[in-house]
Amino acid sequence: MSEHRRKPPQPQGGGRAAARRGASGAPSGRRAAPRGATGSPASPPAHGPGAPEGEERPYGGRAEARRAARNGSVGGGGGRRRAMESGAGRGRGKGSGHDPAKKRFIDYPRAGKYGAKRWIPSWRLVTGLFVGFLGSLMAVAGIAYALVEVPEVAKAAKAQNNVYYWADGSQMVATGGETNRQIIKYADIPKAMRNAVISAENKSFNKDKGVDPMGIARAFVNMAKGGQTQGGSTITQQYVKNARLDDQSQTFTRKFKELFISIKVGREVSKEDIMAGYLNTAYYGRNAYGIQAAARAYFGKDAEKLNPSECALLATVLKGATYYDPAGYPEIDPAASPKANKERAEKRWKWVLDEEVKDGRLSAEVRNKYTEFPKLQSPRSNVKLSGQIGYLVSLAKAYVINTSDGKITASQLEQGGYEIHTTFDKKKVAQLEKAVQKVRKAKLDPKLRPDKDTHVQFGGASVNPRTGAIEAIYGGEDATKHFTNNADITGAQVGSTYKPFVLAAAFKNGIRKETGGEVQSDGERTVVNPKSLYSGKNKLKIKKYDGTVWQDKNGKEWLQTNDGQRSYNAPTFKIDLREAMRESVNSAYVQLGMDVGLDKVKRAAMDAGLRDDRTMAGATYPSFSLGTSSPSAIRMAGSYATFAASGKQRDPYSVKEVEKEGETIFTQDVDTKSPFSPEVADNVTDVLRTVVEKGTGSAAQLPGRQVAGKTGTTDGNKSAWFVGYTPQLSTAISMYRLDDDENNSKREFLEMFGTGGEKKIHGASFPAQIWRDYMSDALKGEPALKFPVPQPIGEVVGDTPPPPSPTPTKETEEPSDPPSPTKETKKPSETPSTPTKSPDPTETCKDWEPGCGNDGGNNNGGVENGGVNGGPGGGEPTPTTGPPNGGNGNGNGGNNGNNDNEGGWFGDPND
């Protein structure tokens, strides 16, 4: 047989079937390879044709090879197998930590998974972590619970004093936590008090475990949002908070600790002890800690004698004495005025009593017995705070709370331990009090004139122009008897002492004046000079920027009156701004304010140091320039100090530094601004010097010293002011009558006609006299400094006579003669137009504040000079509800109108 037809030898291993069997790991059982058969290094590939004998083919075909590779067969031998053996497999190479043969405690990322599946944790891992987390929390909670201690009431009673120092470093008073707390037993706390607190604060008190889970959740959420931390909502939590004097910080750690203390107290302390502890450690205002001290502070009796109505009131102030004590805390927050606080307190007091009835803790029959708000005693009874000390401490406390940027809160200050270094000069405080008492003793006699000399109040403040430090205040007769600080916000309007801000605005911004029937644009203003001329005509029609006459909302033209229906400098009626300030001519300064723009007048007042708060009247009526605003004596002294300092403004402050345990907690930084140039401020000062040297303020002259100042008297003769300054000291003195009995809901300002035996009280009378007596003593020994010589400013405007009044009256046809040179030192009259009769219609008219009535007379659209007995009107139409212009007063009211007579103390009543 030929060679090419010979059958080739069969490969060892049995062909494809054997290969399949080999791939599956089963022996062929048929043909065994020859002994010693091996492959040669030079042999062709085992998988190709001509594979060497003695080496089995691993697969039976391509399909099986793919299946073997996919299943990860050990004997697969494909490319994937070689890659895996060489460590090139995805994520499973050497050193990857994911060897499938190696067991891991935490299988993450997950072995045997690819892509995103490797990073999805298994349910076993999630469950394990959750259980571990809960276990850890339980361990931490157990440790925390074991470590915290139940607070002791006796320790909580040991609040420390705060020590206040005078400006020279000597101690003023130590007060705050000395003796005004007494721990009483649960049995001595009236049941009515316990019921009132439970109904008002924690209805579930007798059943809960000391904590409120929902309240805690709200607190955590609030803190997570970055809001303020919230206190405990249960009585137990409140007790724990009050008792922890070692840590009063508002932090998460503190709240966390308080939570566990509250839980422990709820489990280990009886409800009786918790209630007694809470009521004995709570702060009720009036420096009263605990129910016994509160009962004495508010009602002058022991706690066990309190009735349900009184208990409801004390439960009310527990919500926050600053806003619920009817005495008020306006020095801390203007919103906490006595009137506002009493309204809040009365509303909640009623609610507490009604809740007790609803909860079954008080019968409706007993509830109906208490329909009148309980009568309270004076809020200050601590003898250490008598005289002026109580006012000084109150002012300093409020300043620290309001300006320390949260470093010292009201709650922290109540706990004591602080050293507060004030700016108050001990001698000046005594000298100011002495000056007021001198006038009060010499001129006021409530027994002789009970309807004239009662309810008379004085306020005063002195500010250092170079620093802004408040060196002295006069807050009232006695802080333990008269609790309103008269140096702070009182509501008394300032009248013509506002005119310097009008002049400053005119010097700084210039005026927009009518030219050929058109008005200059705001960018083409003309800066005025003190010699600029304005009309001194009585019943002057006040013009707007476009030259039209200003009208009220009822279409009535504005006719601005002067004091005593007096016109100046006939027949031209022209008066320069210096003389108009000296004589306090209303018509000239009302028109100047309109020419400047009332918005800029307001801005100038704020730049000088007044605040745009509830004391600032709305700048929508021409009378705004005549002092319808009611800033405090402190703010008025501070704003005039800006002129004394040649335009450098510094906010008044009362505390220099606060320390605790040797560490400085707060330091006052003096922020100096320059809202006015020296030219503006010094020219205002120069004009105000004329007022004291030759005008309405001559009663305030200090021999040998330069003095600048301004008088002011308001509508209905309800307040009078003198504000003046030397280069070293700026002082404001106010006088008014206010029935501020805390049980009087009206709290209204009263007229001062006949007070002190005077026909009318002027800023040039009692206030200027007090100012002079005080400043003479306060500056004794100080050098007689002079004010800077003012630089020329602006230009003279108003050289054309104004048009005659279209409706002349006898008063305007026969004006008064211009002031005689021989009588320049006399105190002529001044009339701010209706500052109290015409509040801004956008503001809320309060019952006890001036400007709520419509009792003025009416003549040609004005009400200013119509007093109690009626009289010729003029000035601002009343923008209040009811008759727009008040009653029709056709008689001659004379001094019963708002004439702002700035005459001498004993001068001619017509001046």
C-alpha cells in the first residue's frame, strides 16, 4: 500500500470525547498514555494540529472552552485562566486583599462582586453596624447616667453678687444674689401656685418621667439648623437647668448632660421635691430668686399667703420677667415697656387661670372671683439700690446684656460673679442729683398745688464728647420708689431741641430751592450760610419742593405759627438762620426742613447719634423739624456731643470692662465716626452759642465759659428740655409730668401750666436752671476751653421777600417789632408746632403717649395754639382719627396753646 494511503496514527487520549472527559475531570478509562510520554519544548502548540503525542487536549471544542472559561474551571487553560494566574484578574490580583479563598471579618468592598455591586453593603453588614451603634449608645448612656449627680437646691441658692465699680475704680455696690432667696418647704408652697405652674408649663408633670421626648427632638432639630438652643420643656428639666450654677453655657454638651440629669432626677426624686426645687430656684424678675422672694418682691407677703390670682401672676412672670413683669424693663429692650409688659402679663394671667379651670385644678366659682389684675408693689425694694444707684445698675446691666455679643446673657448675669467697671463719675452723679433736688425743693409743692405739682419728673444725662462715656445720669427721685429710669426712654418729646439737626442737615446737604418756578435737582443743591434768610412770618404757608403749598390728607393748607402769634422783622419778615435759632422761630425752621428734605433732616439726627427706633417720629409732616420725636436724655446728650467734638460721633456707653474670676469677658471699644465735617459741626455750635449768649437759653450761661445749647417746649406744655454743651461735657435735662403709676393703664403726659407757680414751664426755666447749677459744679476745676473757630460755610440764600399771606389776620398784619438790641439777653418766645398733637399717621398711637387726642383749636387748618380753652390755631393739622383738625376754638387761648414760650424763668410770660 502506498505511503499516502496509510492511516495516520491516532492521538493519545482518545480524541474529542476524551478531551471532553478530561475537561470534566473524568478519566477516559480507555487508552492510557504511554509511559514516560512527555511533550518536547520544541513541540508545536498542544491545541493545534500536530500536537505532540502523550499530551491530552483539554477541550473538546470552542463552545466547551467558552463554558469552561465562564465557569472558572480550574482546568480551563484559556486566556482568562492565564490572566488570573498571573494576577491580572480585575480586582483580584496579589495583594488586593480580596482573595476569595481568604475569609474577612468585614466583607467590604464585597469579594466576588464586580462594578457597583462591590460597594453595596450586604444586609448582614448593615444589621451588624446598627446593632453595634445601638450598643455603643447604650454604653455611653449608661456611663453618663452613672456619672451625673442629682443637683441640690441648697447649692443652687448660693448665687454670687455682681460688683459694680465707679469710673475711678472704687466700689459702687455689690448686688445680684446676696440675700434675695429663701428656700421654703413643699408644704409652705401654696397649692394654688403648684396648680398654676403645672397648668401653664407642664400639664403632664405628675405622670411624665422627667423628660419630654418631643421637646428634646425639637431642641435637637433646632440646634442642627443652627438656631438657638432650647431649654427643657418639662418642670423637671427647668429645675435641672436652674440648679446647675456650675455651667450656664448654651452648648450641646451642656444640654446633653442636662438630659441625663433630668432622667435621673425623674427616676430618683419625688415629684414633691422636684416641684419645690423648681419653684425655689426659678428667677421671677425684680432680683427675686425663688417663690418666697418673689412673693415679697411683688406682693409684700409670704408665699404661703398668696391667693390663686397672685399665684397665676407669678406663674406668668416665670415665662420671662423681662417681658411679663408689669414694671417693665425698657432699658433692656424698648419692647419691654411698662405698658406693653402689663398688656402681655394681663393676657397670660387670665389664660393661666382659665387653663386651671379647664384642667380641673380650679373651680369656675373661685375663678370668677378674680376678674381684676392683682395690685403690685414697687419693683425695687433693695436698700442697696436706693437713690440713683438702682438706675445706674439697671443701665449698666442692660448695656452689658445688649452689647456683649452674647458673651454675657441676662441669665448668666443673674447668677452673679461678675465685676462690672462703669463710666459713671461718682461726684457728677451726686452733683446732678443735687441740682434737681434744689429746683424741686424750691419750686414744687404738691401740698400747695396738688393738681399742678404732682407727677413732675426730671431726667438728665451727661456724656463726654471725647469718648462717648456716660459720666452721670439722673433717673428719678429714688430707684426703689420710682422705677422708670428718666434718663432713658420716657416718651417725652424734645420740641425745639431738634432744630439743630435741621441746621446741620442744611449745612451738610444744602437746600433744593425754587428758581423761576422750577426746582433744582437733588444734585444742584445750595449749601446755606448762617446768614441765609428765611421768613419769620406767623401763619406762614409752608411750601414743598415744587413750590406748591403743603397740604394735609384733607386738603387743608399748612399754616405754621410762631410763639405768641408773633411775626419777625416787618415789613420784609426776613430773618437769618442764626437769629431764627436764637429766637426759636418755627416758621423759618419748618420751611428750612422742607427745603432740605425731611428725609435728610432725619438722617442728620441719626448721624448725630439718635436712633431710628420707636422714639423717632415719621418724617412725613413739616412739624417733624420741630421735635415730634422722643429720644432719651442719654441720646440727646450724645447727639449734641457730636457737635461739641467737631463732627466726630461716638455712641454713649456706660460700661468699660467686665471681668469674672480674673478673666476679662468684655471690653468696650470706642467706635469713632465722622458724619459731619468740622465746618458743619463747628458752625452749628457757633449758632447754638448765640442761643445761650443772647437768646432763649441765656439762663444756662456759665461765667467765663463758652456754652452752646438749645431750649425746647412741646405741645400742651407737657414737656420741656434744655440740651447744651461745653467742649468737655454735653448734658441734657428733661422735665415733664407723667402719671406713671404701674396700676394706671393710661400713663398719660399731663400739662404743666401752673406747675411750680409758673404760668408755663419752658425749656429756659427749670431745665436750664438745673443744667446751669449742675454744670457749674461738674466743671469746677476744669480749664475753660473754647470751641474751634468755625470756618466759612455755604452762601447766603433768600434775598427776595416772600409773598404775602393770602389770608392776613390781625396777628400777621401787625407783627411784633424786631428784637431790641437792649433786650437781646431776654429770653424770647419759641413755638414748636404741635409736636404732640400730630403723630405720624403711620405710627401706632398709644393711649398713654401724647398726640392721641384732638383737643386743639382750629383756625385756617391749624391746631397748634388751641389749648384747653381753645384759641387761634396754626401749625400742623391733626392726622389722627376723628375730626381732622380738633375742636373749633374761637376764643383767645393765650398761654393755653402750644406757644413754646422760652421766656426767662421769671420773665415776661409773653417772651
